[in-house]
Amino acid sequence: MSASALPSTRSAARKPDAVSRAAGEAVQKGAPLVTLLDVSKEFPNGVTALARLELCVRAGDFLSLLGPSGCGKSTALRLIAGLEPTTAGRIEWATGDAKLRPRIGFVFQEPTLMPWASVEMNVFLPLRLAGWSLRDARPRIEEALSLVGLPDFRKAMPRELSGGMKMRVSIARALVTRPSLLLMDEPFAALDEITRFKLNDDLMRLKQEMGCTVVFVTHSIYESAYLSTRIAVMAARPGRIIAEIDIDAALPREEHFRRESAYLQACANAADALHGAMDARDHL
Amino acid sequence: MSPEIPHITAPEDEGLTIGTSPGDGRREGIIKARLVGVVLPILVFAIAIGLWELIVRVNGIEPFILPAPSLVISTLIKDWGTLSLSLLVTLRTMAIALLLATLGGVGIAVIFAQSRLIERSLYPFAVILQVTPIVAIAPLLLVYLDSGTAILVCAFIVAFFPILSNTTLGLASTDPNLRDLFKLYGAGRWRELVLLRAPSALPYFLGGVRIAGGLALIGAVVAEIAAGSAGHGSGLAYRIVESGYRLNIPRMFAALLLISLTGIFIYAILALVSHLLLRRWHESALDR
Ligand SMILES: Nc1ncnc2c1ncn2[C@@H]1O[C@H](COP(=O)(O)OP(=O)(O)OP(=O)(O)O)[C@@H](O)[C@H]1O
Ligand SMILES: [Mg+2]
């Protein structure tokens, strides 16, 4: 599908420095979109997944949550999405009300497609639940599928797709509502490095094109340094943020960014923070 | 001047590769293997029947001790008038019982899915009905109900449980991430049930119906034997009891044969329905 076949409203109607919200107004770029204040999460089995987490997601951010397995990254993301209540602390939205929070897209660690439904019906789901008819939703579905490079797979069933293609369908499903906040939980962790690099580049351009804010969970230092404008480094037991690293380089970035000092510095800082946290634990 | 549209594409999977057809030699081999797979069981079955016929003839066994297969078939044709009426009675009982069990089992499973508490309070009743042998319940039911209804209730009781337990399990076995997704997009209970839980439960439900089909037949037969009464509504099992009293063993075998065929028929139909409903997506129905 060519670019001109896409509805023009998406890129044309929006001011470059603003992010759209469900309520229709815009949060200025750089202003807090959602803030986690002193948030703790304890599970019924007694595990403290997060302790006194402070985190501010700003409109336009590409924020990575980086940390070792089990440090509470997924939990933090689920709290933001409202899939799980906090045990203590508050989550504040720029709108002042969780009910008026911006439209959210969520990409799970696994593709999480409905195996009985075609690719099209899977991508249709968020709009269907919002009361759209399939006929009205079709242009949106086609748009989302061509954004992820699968315009010809509408009728395919999930089992006919490779792992990477399933993940892209899952991303298309998150994009179909044109969310202003995209939450992604290690979406590329199960993919090979070559595919991952490609998807990283595409994701960055997609973010710029859609003008959305992204919170991206990963356990790869390199992936977070390449993609993000800010990295929140987390440590485990209890889950907390031990460092925030700003990366001053415009998005989208290209392959040569991996050789620039901003990238290398971010990698070094993130690694230092992670090692620092581990050493501190070893000396306890 | 059109904006550049970013595409998320992976280099290696641009299209679905269509499997190359196997070479002629291989295909021939596959066909031969399939043929053997069909022909061999039929052959073994025919040999077994032939042996039976041979043993009866060589030893001159009396028909009231063991009738030859040929005699069973000729009795079936001769008594078709009576037997076919009984077959219809049994089939009807089974069909109604299976239908009621499906409606009841699914309905109650949906109620169970709404609340753990309801499930916990009601499940014991279902288990009690299931574990108490139907042979023991049948005489009791015959005290309270007329024989036709009692037979129907017996068939229902045995068919009900597998549908209930399988559907309950299926409704509870949805992918938790998909459940979260529905929650994220603000889906209500009803839409979650229809769009998510029902399709996830379908394979489990169909498995339950397949078991229930066979059990409904067993339930009907057991109850008919317990009822043991004649009348216009006497099924195949009653014909067996009656033939036993009259020492009409060939007819007994003929009725037995019809019961077996009924069971096979029901199973085949339900397996076919299940295959047609699941073949596009479920592992159990994919071509291997
Ligand atoms: N539903 C739950 N019940 C009890 N404990 C849980 C639950 N979910 C997560 N946990 C615990 O909370 C901690 C954080 O889990 P979480 O899934 O957020 O980690 P993560 O950082 O996403 O790890 P990974 O990188 O492996 O996905 C872990 O110790 C885990 O055991
Ligand atoms: Mg996780």
C-alpha cells in the first residue's frame, strides 16, 4: 500500500509538538503525561514487586524501563495500564482523572493473539470493543497492518504466521486505536537480533510518525540506549528505580548512532548503575 | 512530498512459503501407507467375523447358545419392523437427553464462570450425581416417574456431567493476557464471555459433548433394562431383555448390533462436527 492511500488526518491534523489524548486536548510535549508517586506493589503471596517507585513519563518520551529479570518491569507497566491496583502510592494522569487517561496501546511479552480469529479480526478487537462496526474499522485496520508491514495478511490465521509476524500483528492491534501512550513489554525479546534491529528502527520511526509516547520494557542495555530518550534503570528485591539516564539525541536514530558518544555513554552509565546495584547486594 | 510511512518489516518473512509438493515417489508411498491403514483394519475385522462363522458351523453350535453372524444379520432383516421401532425410541431418548444435557451443562457452566462462590456451592451436587452409579439411581427414578421420563432423566444425568465439567474448565482456561487486553479496552462481562471465553472453551466443550454422546446411550440402555417394561415406548435394550426371556438369542444379538452401530454413528457425527468447527485454528483438528 502506498503512502498516499493512507488517511491523511493522522499526520496532517496534528501540531508537531503536541500529543493527542482521548479527551481531545493535547498535552504539551515534555509535560508530565503520567506520574507514579511513591508507588508500591505487593502481591497476595507476599512478594514485594515494587517499593516506593517514583517515575514521571513525559509526553513525547521514549522511556525505557531497563532491569534484570524479576525486577518488576512488567508489574510497573501493568500498574500504568490500570490492569492491577497499586498497594500504596498514586498514579496521576495529566488529565487529573484515571477515567480520562489517554488512549493506551499495550503490547505484551508474547503476541497474545486470539488463535480462532483471523489477523484482521484480531486487529479489529480494540475498535470492536469500542463499538465500531467492521465496515467503519476497515480503513483503520488496513492502516495499522500496513504500518507494521503486513498489508497482505488480513485473512491469514495466527498459526500461519512466524513469531516475528505475530508480534507485528500484536503491535498493529495496539496501534489501531491510534493511542497516545504505547506500553510495550519486551516486545522483541523473543526475536533474533537481525529482526530486532529492523523492528527497533521501524518502531522509532513509527513513534515519530504517530507522535505518541512510548514506555518500553527491555532487559537489553543496547536496545534501551539505542531507542530511548530516557532510561529508567531498575533493580530487584525490592523493585525500584536506581538511575535515570537522559539521552540527548533526536529520534529517529540510525545505525551510525551506535558509534556515537551519546549512545556509548548511555550504555556505560546503564551498565554502571546495574553493576552498582548488584555489588551493593553482594556486600550485604 | 508524501510523508514516509514507516513499515515494520522483518527481512526474512516477506511471504508465506507454500510447501513444495512431494516427489511422485514419495506421494505414491504416502498413498500406499494410507491404503494399508484403511484396508488392514477392515481385513482383520472380516477375518474375526469369518472365524466366528466358521467356529459356529464346524462345531454345530445351537443358535440359542451362539448364533452365527449370518443368522444375526438375517434376524435383523426379518425382525426389522420391531427392531427399527425400538431403534427410533432409543435414538429419540438419546437425542433429547443429549440436547438437554448440552443446554443444561453449558448454561450452568456459564453461571459457574460468573462467580467462584456459586461454582463451589453447586459443584458438589454435580459430582454426587456423577459418582453415584446410574444403575443404582434408575430404580429410584422409576418409583417417582413414569418409565419413559425416568429413562430420559437417566440418560440426561450421565450425559450432563462431562459437558458441565469440560465447559467449566474451558471457560476458565482463557489466556490471562487476553483477559487483560479485554479489561484494558473496557469490555464488559458479556462481551468477554462471547468474544473471548466462549471461543476458548469451544474445544473443551466439544470434547465433553463427544464423551456425553456415548454416555447418553449407556444411560438410556441401563435405564431401559432397569425399567424392563413393555409398552409402546420400548427401546433396543428392552428388546434385549425380552429376547433373553424368550431365549431368542439371535434377536438379542441383532439388537446388540444395532446399539453398537448407534454408538458408532453418534460418535462419528459428533467427531465430524467438532472437526468442522475447529479445523481452522485448533491444534487437535489441524491436518498433520
Ligand atoms: N501475579 C503475581 N503474583 C505473585 N508474584 C508476582 C506476580 N507477578 C509477578 N510477581 C513477582 O513480582 C516480581 C516482579 O515480576 P515482574 O513480572 O514484574 O518482573 P519483570 O521485571 O517483568 O521480569 P522479566 O524480565 O523476567 O519479565 C517477581 O519477583 C515475580 O515473582
Ligand atoms: Mg516481564
